[in-house]
Amino acid sequence: MDELRKFLKLLRKKRYTLVCIPLLSIAVTYFLVRNMASSYMSEARIATGLLEDSHPFAGMAAGLAKGSELTLQFSNIVETMRMKRILDQVSYKLIIHDLTSSSPFRKPSSKLADLKPEVRKRALKIFLDKYNKNQELNLWNKEEELLFQVLKSMEYDSNSLDDKLKVYRAGDSDFINVDFESENPRLSAFVANYTSTEFVKYYTVLKKANQVKTNAFFKSLLKEKKDILNKAVDSLRSYKIRNRVLNLDDQSSQLYAQILDYNNRKQDVIKSIASNAGALSEIDRKFDPSQRKYLESALTRLNQRILGTRQELQALYDQYIQSNFDEQYKASIDSLQNILTGQINKSNDTYAYNPLTTKEALVQQKLNLEVQLDLSKYSMSSIEKELSNLNAQLDQLVPHEALVQALDRDIGVASQEYLDVLAKYNQSSLESGLSIKLRLVENAMPGTAQSSKKMLIVILAGLLSLIFCISVLFVIYFFDNSINSPRDLSCRSGLRVLGDLAMIDQPRIELQQVWDNRENSAATAEFKDELRAIRFEIESLLKGKIIAVSSMMPQEGKTLLTVCLTYAFKMINRKVLIIDGDFSDPSISATSTSDVYLEDFFNGKRELKSNGASSVTVLKNRGGDTSIFEICEDREVRDRLSCLKDQFDIILIETPALSDFTPAKEWISVSDHVVTVFESGQSLSEKKLHVIQYLKGLGDKHLGWVLNKVKYARRAQIKKR
């Protein structure tokens, strides 16, 4: 916030500059634009047909050409209208009109007026030829390059036309507006109309040519895809004929069904064998050996006949299964089964049992179970043989199935590609048979004069110049690292600031008059108040009598501050001694009437006594390239200064600048305090930062800065703040 206030103060200080420069810019701009010709705007309108409901592909456009795609189509049309090829055609029409008409749109330029009659005829012929052939001027040809320069001088070239031409879509509508602005209303209407006409003609020819090429391409591609499809169908048909393959799906389905049926029957037979065998074992366990012997001897003949019938029944079952369960074997099996049943019943009626036994039912059951077990075993072998046959047939179908599927897949892909190309070919054929919907629906007419832009240009000139001035001042302020106030000096250095002294625009300051004359000017009065403030700050911090006054660089005002502090302390009845310790620039010595030199005093050759209360005594030097410790030793300097402390209240030593580091440090080492002077408007360099580090190392011995040469106006601003 403080930086903003400082920048605003800078602007206020430069307020006359900020007012004068924009006013000057406004005046210059006004004289430049006062004779500016009026401009006329004409507008033509083109309907694209992309959004018409009557369009045969309106549904497709609504589904596909939405959003970014529709915007892209309009953008392509707009950019096509601004093509150099289109604008060149308009350029030819303009120059042909001016060459042949008694009322040209523009006054002939110097290059056009300088053309000889035969050259003009030649130029007209070339322009007509270029227009009819829709060709550009060849700039490598000197003659055509000259004609291009003529077009450019008349501002009829494509670049000049493009600068004043506006082509844009009217909102979200189906229309494209073509605007042209010029100093001639007829010229504006001419360019807008012919730009639209040339574009419609070019776009129609281009669109038709593209449709013909597209249709021919899809036609050849359709024939190619049809040949590929026919070739794939022929390959599948030849393979099936060669390998006697009818319908693999039906054949494999029938084989799977038969295999499942035989597996089910096999499981039933296995269950029957297991159950009959278990039942027979249980019955045999119930007969003892003697009973089985009696039974077998009695039924031997009956069992032999039953066994023969069983063998016949087994053979008949085998034929029945091998014939895939043919019904004609079913009647024979039933008849033979009845015979076997009768034989078993007859064996039951035969008295072959031991009268003592009671197990007739078990015997009869055993015989039936044995018959069923034999039948099941006979049928099991037949079923397994048939299953092996069916699996072998299925294995033979697998290779055919894989190859047939591959051929079917090729046919499917080829068929889909053929159908896609066919759909695109039909669409292309339909589009090529329709007329282009792009048309000029509204011709441009000579328009009225546009509102004058002179005032706007003048105002913009003033605003831009004002902004430019503020920007320049901001850049200067931003890169300005100079120190102009005690606050800046304190923040940048990190050391105390005792006060500041304003710059007085006078060749010489009479300090005695400053303190004695009560009717001083405002600047002089301000200067005196500042000295009083600095004196007060120094007195409040003093712990000794010897004060070294130095500066970072020469010519910053340490001599002036030393003399001013001398008078300031004198005004409060202090006995003050000034020691001119700057051997390289003894300014105080040059103006003083004293006859005592510090070289003589510190060597013991002369003595120095005070002139009394509220007096000023000066100890001069003879100058030269020397220092205080080269004149006498450190101990002797301190002893002589200690003697001076008894005679004077304040001893002010002007030392060399701290840039001459060693001589200044010698004086500072024998002083009680240090006061440094900093000239306003300077920045802190690397060398000065090194000096500041030295001053910080002195601690409380360094009383602070005095900011010197502050301009009076700036000092007043600081005081007000």
C-alpha cells in the first residue's frame, strides 16, 4: 500500500506531463484525421443450404453435422471465400471495370496513369485472359509483375481487398454475410456482390468435380469388393464339392444327438447289469451246495433249450442295434422273447425240486435275472461298437468344419465391405444428381456513409498516450532503486536515521545568518528546524564528546553537516572543536582562519586552547597523502584527544569518505561516536553494502544516518505524510 501511495505521488508530481502529452497527441491526431474520407459499407448475403429442411440429407445433417462439425463446415466456407484465388478474380473485375468504364471506382494511380495506350490495351487483354482462365499473375514474369504493381497501387490486389472484407456467419442461421467497406458506395457494393458471385461459381464447380470424382471412386471400389465377394463364395462352393460336404451344422448336430442317445442307453445297460448281478449274488448266497446240485441236475435239459433261445435273441439284438433300431427287427425280437418266456415257464412247471425245499420262487427269480443279465451284456458290446463308429465319423468332420468356418468368415467380411461401399456409392450418386444449394439470396446495394470514426480515433489517441505515459512512469518507478526518504534509508540499510537536510538552491549558505535572522525564507527555516532535530537526536544518544562525521562516498555533504552541527551546538552554548581530518580534501582548512595545524598539535609542537564559552575552534591540516596514524602513534593520538576533551564540550572530526576505508577507520577508532551522511537520490551498490556491514559492526558507536540534499518539494511531501 505504501508503494502505491508513492507511485500516486509520483503521478501527481508529473501531472503536467500526463496532461500535456495526451493533449498534444489529441491535437496531432485531429489534424491528421480531419480530412479523412467517409466510408461506405455494403452487405451481400449467401444461403448455404446446410440447414434447410428440404435438403434430402437434412435428417443426416441433423444427426451428424451438429455442434463442432457444423461449425467446421461454415468455417471452411468462410475461409474459402477469403482465398486468394477468389479475391484475384474480384481484382481482375475491378481493374477491368476501371480500364473500360468512363466512371471508374477510383482515381487512377500514378502507375496506372503513366501506362501508354498500347500498354493499357495489352494490360486489359491480360487481365481478361487471367479472369477467364481463373489464373494468378505470374510475378516471375516482368510484364505481369508490373500489372500486379498497378493493382497494388489502386488497392485492388487481394491483400488490400482482404483488409476491408468481412465474411462471417450470421449468428446460428444458414446465412453467410459478406461486407465490404470503402470510400465509394458503388465500389463497396461491387466488391461484395462479385466476391459472393465468384465464390458461388467456384464452389459449385469444385463441388461438382469432387462429386464426380467421388462417384467414380466408389464405383470402381464397389466392383473390386464384388469381385472379392464372388471369389470367396466360389472358394467355399468348390471346397464343399471337392470334399463331399453338404451341411456340417446338420451333420454334426445329428452325430451329437446319436452319441448322446447311445451314451444314455449305455448308462441304462450298465445299471441293469449291476442290479441283476447283485440280485443273483444275493440269491446264490441263499442256496447251500446240496440244493444247487439237485437243482442243476434236474433242470439241465431245460436250461440248454433256454440257452439256445438266448443266443438267438442276442444275435437278433445285435442286428437290431446295427440297423439303427430298425422296426422290422422289433417284431422278431418280441416273438423270440415270448418263446424264451414260455420255455422259462415250462421249466417252472417241471417237478425238479426237492420236495423238502420251499425256495421255488427264488429259483424262478434267479432264472429270470440270469436271462436279463445276459441280454444286458450282449447289448453293451453292440452299443460300444456303435459309439466308436459315431465318434470316428465326428472326428472326420472337425477339419472340414474349421476350414468351412474360415471361408464363411471371409465371405461375411467381404459381404459387409461390399454393402458399406454400396451404401456410400448410392449416397454419392444421389448427391451428385442434386443441384448445389449454395446461392446468393441478397445482393449488396450502395450503402450510406458510416458513422465517422474521427472522434473515436482522437479519443483513442489521447487514451493511448496517457496509458503510455503512465506505463513509462511505472517502469521508471519500478526500476528506480534510489533512496529519497529517511524511511527508505532506514529500511534498506537497517540502521538508525537521525534526520534529513533539505537542499537549498543557494550558491553559499551563511550559517550565522541562518541562526540570527528570524525572517528567513521557508526553505531556510525548514533547514534550521532540521538541524535542530538532528542536534537533539545526537545529544540524546551521546555517551562521549568525540563525534566522527563521515560519508559513504565523497561530495555527499559531510563538510556541510560538520559545519552545520558546529553552529547548532554553538547555539546551545557548547564549546565546539572542529578537526579537519580529511587530508585528501581539506575543505574546512581552506576556509578557516585558524593557524593551528593538527600535524603540529599531535606532534607536540603546538598547543590548542578554547576560545571560551559558545565558541568554535578549528584544527586544520596541511593536506597531502597521509593519515593520522602516520603523523603519530595511536597512543599519542588518544592522549592528545583526551586532553582536548577537558577543554571542549563537543569535538567534531570530519573524516575522509568511507570509500577510502583505512584513513576513515583510523579516525573512527579514536572517536566515541560516528555520524554518516547519505546523499538523497542514490542507490546502494555492492561497495556501499560492504560499508553498511562495517557500520553495523560498530554497534551503538554508530549514532545513525543524516539524509542530505533532499529536495525541498520532496521534503515537504515527506513531512506531510
